[in-house]
Amino acid sequence: MKNFKIYSRISGCIGIVLLLVVCIILVSPLSAYATSTDSSPASALAEDNDIGELQITTGGGVEEATGDDADGLSIYYNNSEGGLSGALRILIVLTVISLAPSILIMLTSFTRIIIVLHFIRSAIGTQTSPPNQVLIGVALFLTLFIMNPVFTQINEEAIEPFEAGEITQEEAIEIGSVPLREFMYAQTQTKDLTLFVDISGETYEDYDDVPFSILIPSFIISELRTAFIIGFLIYIPFIVIDMVVSSILMSMGMMMLPPTTISLPFKILLFVLADGWNLVIGSLVKTFY
């Protein structure tokens, strides 16, 4: 109980510190903007007729220009292309971070990998070994390995040009979605895509015309089907071991002895001798190529 109270206090202190850090980050762009404007509001109103000074960033540096008062939310220009102020950027980043788990699970190879890993653990019969944290960590790093070419292409074709001011935000989103769409479409079965197209009541001539609202659920259903097929194939050799052990125990009259108690060491031995992790992980990763 004392440890629980100590952990609760420590967690509360950490939460307060993180909240203060976020508040400081959000307030700092606004204070920097306030110091960069004219220090006498009366003269600004007299000279510019309710027009304040804004900081506009161009390709050559920072210059002063006049514009409407934004009440702390400013817009700067980088190489003649629009961008968002620091406060809005932080708000968008925090929003994306909150949605990152759903994006990582639903739009990548994570779903198939974690389901197959859970099937392996259930087939062997070890209840909590490997633990969930280990399985999630393995699935996460395998996902990063598989999705690395997609992430690299998005970074080179969309994020870096947008940060350099070569393309607008809308163009960056459109270009960045292309590699992810190609990955998802390659793993989506035609019958699943046709199912959701029929449900929507729309017709599309090319897969590029299919919106994400149809492609994403089709991709998820295909991933679930593929993962369950792999899980079924993994279960077969371990079921054979369970049947053999159960038959031997019944023939010996040991009705009260659970078969899993005897079969578990044999299943672990079979998995280790066959180099099961190498076979399963290797075959699982190759299903995406």
C-alpha cells in the first residue's frame, strides 16, 4: 500500500511537470511574437490604422511587414510558400501523436504480426511467456523493419520538400499518402476491396480513385484473414503432439493427469529444435514482399 502511494505521488509529479513543459512550449511562440512587434500600441494604431506588425520569414531571412492582428497566431512564409505558426504546429503534432497508435496498428503490418505472435504463444501453451510487452515490442520493431522503405519514401518525397518550402501542405499530404496507399493495396485482397466498394454503392475505374475510407477497412479485413490462416498452420504440429500425449495417458489409465502438463515440454522442445522463431518470423516477414 505504501509503495502504491509513493508511485501515485511520483506519477502525479511527473504529470504536473509534463503539463508545465507543454504550457511553456505553447506560450513561448506567443511571447516571442509579442516582443517582436511594436512596443507602443498607440503609435501602431495611429500610424497603421489598427494594423499591427507581423514577422514574415522569407527565403533570405526575417523581415518586418504589416498585416492583420492575429491575436498571437501568426503565419510565416518560407520561400513564398505558406506555413503554420509555432503554436499551431505544436497543436497539430500533439494531435498526430495522440492518433499515432491507431495509425500504427491499422495502416501498417503491425496487426498481422501481433496476431501471429499471439497464436504462437497459444499453440505452445505457455500462458504468459513471452509476456505481452515482449510480443508488442517484437511486433513494433518488425513493423518498423517492414515499413522502413515506405517511411523513407514518404520522408524523402513529402516531408523534406515541405520543410524546405518547395511544396504546400496539401501537396505534401497527397504525395505522402501514395507510398502508404501502394503498400496497403498490395496487401489487400480483391474480394475484400470489392465487398466495401459494393457496400458503398460507388464504382471506381482505377485503384487510385478508391478513397482511404474504403481501402483502410478492406486492408484490415485482409490482414485479419491472412493472420488467422498463418495461425492455423502454426497450430497443426502442436495439436498433433497434444493428441499423441492424450492417447498415451488414456492408454496408461492416467485420466486425472492433464495432458498439457506432459505435452508442454515436448512442444517447447519441438519449437526449439525446429528453430521455430527463425522459421515463423522469417516466413511472416516474407509475406509482405
